Amino acid sequence: MNFSQRKGLQPLPERLRPDQMPAGLRVSLWNALHTSIWDSTNFMLRGGHYGYIMGFAKDVWFRHFKLPFSQIPKDPFAILRALEKSFFNCQWNEVYDFIEAVLDVWESDRVAPALNGVLEREIAAYRIVGKRIVEITDEKELAAVEEALVAGDRFASVATHFQRALELLSDRTNPDFRNSIKESISAVEAAARIITGSESATLGDALKVLERNQDLHKALKEGFLKLYGYTSDEDGIRHAMNEAPSLGMAEAKYFLLSCASFVNYLRSRLGEAA
């Protein structure tokens, strides 16, 4: 809140609708890209020559704009002006498309935090998780998925499944909810195999390890087994997926959050060295 809002002279900000992109949010997102990428060392110029922007531009023209390279301006500052013009004239959803394209082609641990800081400050309906922009309803839910994606080498395969589940869920033009659910479940199975050290381990195997070695409460174990059973037996979600047209965002999001929280729980109980 600013001074006027604290004094009751201006209304308090409200969370933006998913399809809202007010000028202040758009400008702030561009400025975040500016400070985290455009102003970074050697991006525009390097030793009197073109910097990283030339390679960056080719990636963006190829992946995002899908235009011939001949249309890329020859001067790095002209490239930046072209990007800026597109950014401020495109539709609200295309702003997020562009940001996702940038996250795909520019490796830096500064970009996502800078953009998320803007999204949080402007009370936007979205946050960046991994390299995808997802709609949020709860900051704690978001934190659970983020934790599952930060896996380290040992749980890299688990993070890969969650990243794919997130991509399928957040595809705004062609979301694939069934396969997103499958990827979330596969992440849990991958974690079970890592925990037990067995390529053929099931979640049940991992829960037995927890019950035996970590004093997991029997009721908690049974609850997890029932949830997993719904997703794996012949009458569960995998069997029904091909026939149930009603699976949608709510189900895919539920499984993503539930599986992420459960994997985080398993990791915290056993520890990275288990």
C-alpha cells in the first residue's frame, strides 16, 4: 500500500482478473526484463561488438515470432526497439507468451524472481513456476510446486515429470489435462523408486520404508495408499482417462498440487541422503 491507500484516500488494490493487463503491469514487466536481461553485462554490446542479443533475437524470432531471420534488425538497439514495440502492442495473453519464450531461451536465475516480484506487487493472477506462467489461487500451493521443481541431481527425474505436468496444464491454447495428471502421478512413482533404490518400486514400497524406518503413522500411510490406488488400479484414473471427457483444470491442478506436496513430504521425511 502507498501513503494514500494507508490513509484511506485511495481504494486498496484488488487482485486482477486473469485477462487483465493494465498499463502499469505491462510497463513493470518490461522494466523487469530490462533490469534482469537487457541491462546485463555483454547483452547489448561486448567489447565493441554485438553482444548476446543477436543470438537471443534469433531464438525469439524462431520460437516465438516464427518469422524469418531476415526480418531481425541489424543493430542491437533496433532489435530492442522492435521487441519493445511488439511487447506494448500485443494482446494481454501474448505478453505472457513472450515472457515464456524469453524464459525458454535465456538462462538466468535473476529473471523469474524479478518478474514474480512484479506479478506479486501488482496483484496479478499469475506467477512463474519453473519456466511457465500459471494461474494461482493460493501462494502456499504455489510454494509447494516450486519446492518440488527444485530437486537437485538425485530427484532430477521427479522434477522433470512435474515440469512437464505444469507445461501441459498451463498451455493456454491446447491444455492436456489427462497427460498432466499422468505426469504428476509419474513424478510420485519416480520419487518412490529413488527412495527405495529399486527401478520397479511402487509408492506402496516407499510407504513401507517410511513406516519401518521413519515411524510413519499407519493411518497416514493408508490414506496415501488410497489416494494412489485411485490413480493406479484398473478402476482408477488411468483406466478411466480415455473414457472420461469431464477431466479438466480442477482435476489436473488437484493432482499436481497433491503429488507435489506428497513428494515434498517424502523428501523431507527421508532426507536427500536416504
